[in-house]
Amino acid sequence: MTIAGVELDLRQAWAHRRESSITAGLALGTPLAFGCLTAGLMLLHDGWIGPRAMAWQFVLGIGMACAVTALPILILLMEKLAILRQPIGQRILRYASLDDIAIWGVLALILMDWVRVGRQLGFFVAFALLGYAFRALMRRLAERDRWYVALIWLTVCAFGADWSGLHFMVGAFLAGAIMDTEWFDQERMDRLRQHVLLVVMPVFFLSTGLRTNWTLGGEAVFVAAGILLVASVGGKLLGAHLAGRLLNWARGEANIIGWLLQTKALIMIIFANILLDKQVISSEAFTALLLMAVASTMLTVSVVAPELQRLREIVLRSN
């Protein structure tokens, strides 16, 4: 999560703020609306909402799960498709980065514990003050020393967020979001991300698999997963096509961008794990979201690769 935060390039997003805000807003808002509608239908049946959740938390949580874009997996897929360093790849990263900020902001709202709201406000105040001092310190350090200080900063933010009642993943993302990409050697950052995904991600997926419950819900889980998949993929594609109409994109661009932005995998599974930990969703809903995330990610390369071959000139000239 911290690496995903470091990958954010808010200055690029600001430089292209009209295009980025329109696209990111539609690519987030449309599947969010579809997901919230699906969650409303799920509330009509018992067994989906968690024991400690209010209806609005469940609806917003499921809706945001449908709107999530998995930034680390998106980067890996674009590397595989050889478009990460191309103009269209950088555009897609800008859109996904803005959506990431919104996603974790909404999660912080969902997890807001009004009994411990003082702690959570204290965490955000402390994060702002310490973040200012942290950035000043990082600018003065040599590049080789920044890696060690960044790990200490990650630990402080994660434990602080967990202490306040937010999830440690929220703190980890915030820790990375205020770091500048140019503070670190890009090749070393790429290697770190690859090693983390190679060594740590399989363990995370294993622990996630152990939490799935196939005996509860039966066929209803698969039906819910299918409906959520339609809401997620359809919403992203509709949002991207609406943005393409407003911004006069070339034919085919919206399809490529929409399919890549609907990639779920890691971030959505993390998001669903947090909702399950906080008992916002039930085990059945978690399993349905997990199936939706895996299916949406498996579809991405198989759909996008032929499109890129057919529309290669778009990739090279997009800006």
C-alpha cells in the first residue's frame, strides 16, 4: 500500500487537472453508483451485511469495492502489455491515482468510529504535523538513507492509524502518498515492488483464501459475484466512454482505458479484507467480492491485448 501511495503523481494530475478529474470522476462515480444499487438489492436478503455495520456503511463499502482500481496490479499489467512508459499508460496512472485517493478517503469515512473520533482526529492532526517534518527531513537526506527512514515512517503511520481505530492499511497508504517519487531511484523502487509482489503477495493471497467460506450462501454467493462483476466492469466502461465523449478521445481509447481501470485484484481484496475485519460485510459478501475481483482481473489482459494490437497507433500518439 505504501508503494502504491509513492506511485501517485499528484503534480501530473494537477497539470492535466481537467482531463484527469473528469475521467477519474466518471470512472469512479459510475461503478460506485452501480455498486451501491447492487448493495441495496443485497440488503433485501439476510446474510450479506456484517453484524457491526449500519446500512449506509454496507452500501457505500460494496459500492466502493466495485469502483476500486488496483494500482499495483495495474502497473504490472501495463508493464506486461508494454504501455507503462507510453503516454496512454501515464494517463491511466493519473486517473487511477486520483481514484486511489478517493477510495481510501471513503474507507476512512466508513471506518470512522464516533466513539473514538477524538483519537482519529488526533491521528490526522499528528499525521499532518509529522508529515510536514518528515518531508523536510527527506529532502535533506541522501537517496540511500531515505529508504530506511521511509520504513520507519511507514511503521509509525500504520500503527498510528490502527491505534486510532482506522485500519493500518489506511495509515500505510497515507505514509506513501506524501512521499515524492523522485526521492527514490526508479529502478530500485521497481525492484522493491516486484520483490514485494513476488514474495509477500502470495502469502497475502494465501491468508485471504483461508478466510473464504464456500459452505455459506451456496449458489447465492456466485449469483452475487456475477451481479457485482457486471456492476463493476459495466460501470467502469460506461464511465470511460462518457469521459471519451466529453474529451473527444479517439475511437477505441475509451475501451482500452475502461478495461484497464476496472482491474481489481490486490487493492480490492485488501479493501474487502478491511471491511470483513471491521464486520461491515459478512463472510458470504467477502467471498462474492473476492470472486468478482479475481474474475475482473483475469478478464483484463485477455480483452486489452487484442485491442492494443488493433489500435497500436493510439498507444503511441495518446497524450
